[in-house]
Amino acid sequence: MAHKDEALSIATEVKVWMARRRLTQAELGRAAGHDQTWVSKRLSGKVPMTVEDLLDLAYALDVRVADFLRVDDGASINYRSA
């Protein structure tokens, strides 16, 4: 469940940046080298986002991938050890 919550949080941040840049899903898709359906599936959670997807989106929005990762109260991101 935590991973799904984190994925939704990332998608929310992408949407925030889309709004700041006043981009539609179609425009973001084109800028990222994809189409609107590609963007929609990732932002809705139908298709999990890969690191490559995050890089494409960050490039298209002219932000860092880190800008999609919300860290509350100065806490570090929790990584599970293998």
C-alpha cells in the first residue's frame, strides 16, 4: 500500500508541475517524446512509472526528478533494505 501511495504522490507532483507550466497531458507527452495516452496511464497509476519515465517527465517539465519527491518535515525518503 505504501508504494501505491508514493506513486500517487509522485503523480500528484507531476500534475502540480504541469499546472505551473500550463501544459496539457498531450503537450507534456509531446515534450517527453510520448503521447497523451502514455502520460495519462502513468498519472492515473494504470502503468507504473519507471526511472526512465520520471527522467522523461522531468526533462519535459524542466525540473529535477527530485522535484517530484515530497519529503515531509525534513525526513529522508524511506528506502527498504534488500
